[in-house]
Amino acid sequence: MKRELEFRYVYEFEGEVDIQYFTLGEIENGYVNDYQNQNNWDYLKCRERYTGLVDKQGVKIFEGDIVKIYLGLNIWQTKEVYFDNDLCEFGFKETHENLYSMYSKHYEVIGNIHEEPKA
């Protein structure tokens, strides 16, 4: 199965945050530059990768997302997704657990580190 790499671009200027999603193909074809030039968003705060996983609602999970994890018996934990450069894998920032160690249908994206998490 072939899947396109996808990235979340986070721009910030004077307290405003703008989040855009681009595939690698779009980036290579100059869509990011076109977007930045058309919208004057030249303050790129960060670029985050898609993990290849979706949560229980079908929402794509990216680096920097805040996910709520169902552990069973009505017990939930909230963790931040990050990429561990040393291990070359996605994990949870607080515990360094591998993101793929649990079934992603137990995850629910509730926000990201750039915006307020959804209640």
C-alpha cells in the first residue's frame, strides 16, 4: 500500500496561529511557497509529520497532537505525540512509549500543542 507523506505546517504571527496541511507532493510542487506568498504567512513556527495513524474518529494523528488514551475500566490518560529522533519513532512525550504499542482506536485527538485542546 502506497501512502503519501503528509505534514502540518504551523504559522504564527502576532499571536495568531494558522495551521495548514500539505502532502510531500504538494511541498515538492511549490504549494507551500505559493500559500506563504499569497497569505503573508512567512513566520513558520514548525513543521510536523503525520504518524500514519488515525484515532477512533478517523482523525489523522500528527506530531504535536494531544491525544486522550483509553486504558480500560473507564480510565483515560492525556499525552502529547512527538517524534523521538534517537529511536527514530513516534511516541508519547511524557512517557517515551512507542505510539504504535497500543491500538490507535483507543486514541482520541483532543487538540494540539498550538491550540487549546478540545474539552
